[in-house]
Amino acid sequence: MASLVAYDDSDSEAEVEPVGSFNAATQMKDTSDVVRPRGQDFASGVLDVMEGGTLPTKQAACEDPVSQRLPLVRLWRSDPRSCPSQRLQWPRTEPEVTFHSSEPPRPSLWTSHTPAGHVPLAAAHFKQVKVSWGTYDSLEPPFCAQTKPEPPGQNGSYLQRKRHEDCVVPYTPKRLRQGQALSTETGGNKDAEAQGPPVGRAAVPLRVAPGVSEFIRPYLDTEYKETEISRKVLFYLRGHRGPVNCIQWCPVPSKSHMLLSASMDKTFKVWDAVDLGSCLQTYTLHSEAVRAARWSPCGQRVLSGGFDCALHLTDLETGMQLFSGQSSFRVTTLKFHPKDPSLFVCGGFSSEIKAWDVRSGKAVRSYKATVQQTLDVLFLQEGSEFLSSTDASSRDSADRTIIAWDFRSAAKISNQIFHERYTCPSLALHPREPVFLAQTNGNYLALFSAVWPYRMSRRRRYEGHKVEGYSVGCECSPDGDLLVTGSADGRVLLYCFRTASRARTLPGHAQACVGTAFHPVLPSVLASCSWEGDVKIWH
């Protein structure tokens, strides 16, 4: 019986099958004698599979000629559980072939578990497909219309596209991310001033017109007249990214249109604050906040010191550093010697005050006190004596807030000058009378004699402003008739020196006003700076 069945099956005629279709044994017929357009033999086989045809087995695929095998079947032969898309690196751009059928294609078995951005090779023969940067979690069929990839910056950054492509995000250090964020914020500002060189490099020469300002020229040949009270804002200078600690006009009358400002953003700037109201140059010589900066008496150099314990003397005309020193403490105050510009004193977060010689580049004297910090320094008697303001306020301390020193011998002349329990963040000398002013944290200006025994005046006290722990500065006008001081609430207050009455109050800044300066030549120009980082020029 078994042989009869076998005879009948072998004697039966084979049925004619369509070209390129699969038989019952999942074996393809030879179609080498059939003429087809290029690229249609592979596509038709895939369509038969999509329309419900059975898949070829491993045995039948091995018996077929190599030229008639399906590429996807050959790959699936090695591991039926793996997806071909996970083993092939498909090209991103495929040839564009139009698909004439109006019926949308159906998802294939090969792409049911592939990412949405993946495009099989068979799909490129039917419809124009553009690779999109979609997420890999999407189960959307790959034959749907995709959008054309856009260049970086239009639809997501390159980092996001890289994340979608290979799921690998490179690590960026925190310092680099902060630097990139800072560069994007400042890079878009078209009106940004010219930045100085990196720390440790030579500065750029200051480009200043050789002529004298037209506003200053009429006042050079005449004596200083009576100071006029400022009322309006002439320039609003913005460029610092941190609080401005101090400001100073150039002491040379012909160059007094330049204003120096030091900031907590590690820079100090030179401004044209009379003619243009713009920044001339920015210097980034320090790695930490610049707490103090002073013009040299010749008006060609700037001495700066900051929280990086560094001291730099920069020539503005050549851009070279004439002197660079390293202090043993953070610098908070600097003053040139009034008679010898090669000498200067500096104080800061230390109980010592040191005198430096620019010619030797070394500290030549040291003034020691039993205090923790020096707030300000003021020279008296043409440089033979100087005062230091410290943070000592206890009655039990031998050294009081203000100490008088002999510059040559480094001996204490007096340490019992100010007996009230307030610290004095700044000191100012009167230009015509032998007195000096001390800004106190008691919210008033105290008046002292500039000769021994440095007695404090009990009759005059300039009150009305607020200090509240800020390093609020004060200054006298060139004729000595007015006093100006900042305030912790942002105001600028002017007092009459003789009567101690308030002359005018200017609503200057949104935050604490910590620095004020009268112009040395123009009688109606005043500058002020604030903790907000701005500088205002009043007239």
C-alpha cells in the first residue's frame, strides 16, 4: 500500500505555478528564463510575503540558487529570532522611486519591531522615504511619510539627534557646560565691549584719541569753579557682569574723560565717560574678583589687586604688565604713595599691611596690627603718615578701628582715634582743610582732624544714608564744599561740608550704591557705581 501511494505521487503531473510564487514545499521555481524590469524581482517577492504568502524554510532557502534568494531571508536564516534591521547598517539616503499604487502599504513582518526611523531596503522601491529623527520607542510603520532631516539648530540640537541615532550621549563636564552657557548669553549681545586677554597674557593697548576732550578743554586753563549739584543722568554704563567695587577718574586733567571701574566679575574696565559713554578696554588679568584698582599719578598705568592675591601694574599705552606680584592675602585696598609713585601699600584679609616697591617687585615694609582685616588706607602729611581702617570694634582691643602709622619706621603713631563701636569701610581726605572723613557702619560720616592726636568732631555728623555692612565709599568735591556718599538702598546723597545739611538726594540705583566720585575738572559731573553692576554718570 505504501509503495502504491508512492507510485501514484511520483507518476502524477506537477501543477503549473505562477512565476515567482512559492509552492507547497515552500520552494521557489526557477525564473531565470523570465524577463523582468530591473529591481522588480526582489520587490515582488516581498509583496507576496506581505500579502499572506508563506515564508521559505531554511532547507528550501539553502537549495535555491544564490541569485534567486531574498536578502532578508538569507539574513534571517542564520538566526530566525533576530531582526535584520539590527544586523544591517542601512544607508541614510535611498534612491527615490515613485509608488503608483494609491493603497497604502502594510507593515511587514521584518519591520514590526524596528524603530520608526529605520527604512528597509524594500521600502525604497515603492515610495520616497526620508529618514526622521523620531524616538525608538515608537511603533509607527516605516512606510509612512517622514520629514526631511533639518540641519542642527533648526529642529533640535546635534546632541539630541545624536541621542536618537545611537542612544549614546557624551558626557560634558560641569565647568564646560557653564562656560558654554555663559558664551551663549554674551555671544548674542551685539553691543558687547571688547574683552581683555586671558589671565597671564599681555593686555591689549588702550586706543585713545591723542586729542583732549572738547568738553574738558575749556576748563584746563582756568581754576576750578564752584561745584554744581548734579541732577540728571548723562550716561548709563553697563558692561560688568558682577558688582562694581570702586570707580576713579583719571587724575591727569587732560585725560580725565577716562573712568576706571573694578568689578567682582574678575575684570576692570576703562571707560570714555565724558564724550562717548562707552567702554574703551576690558582687562582680565585676575582669576578672582578685582576688589581694588587705582590710577597711577601719571595717568598711564593702572594698579589692580583682587581675591586671587595677585597684584598687577599695567601700562595702558603698551598693554604690558610692568609689575606682577603675589600677596600672602586677599587684597581689598590699594593706594599709591603721593610723592613716590613707585611705592604703594595694600591691605586685605590679613592683620598686616604691606608696602611694595615696583622697581624691585618685592614688599619692602610690613605694618602689623592685632586685627583680622584691613578695610581702607589713606595717606596723610604728604606721605609721611597713613591711616588704616580695620574691622576691630571691641572696647577690650588695644587697637581701635582707625590706626595711624609712620610710613618709614612702620611704627604706630596712634591707635585710639575712633572710640565708637562701629567699623569704617572707607576713608576720604579733604582737599583744602587738614581733616578727613570716615564712613561708619553707624549710618553716618564722621569728621576727624588729620594731625595728631586725630580728634573726632562732635559737632559735625553727616547722617541720612545707610551703610548696612556694604563697603560704601565717600568723597569730597575738588573745592571741598560738597560731600558725596552712596547708600545701601541705592541712593546718592550730597551734603554741604560746612553745615552738614543734605544738599540733594539722587535716586541712583536699584541696589546698593557702593562708590561715588566727583570729576576732577568738570564742576557738574559725578559718577556712581552699584552692587548691581552698572555705572552712572550724572551732570
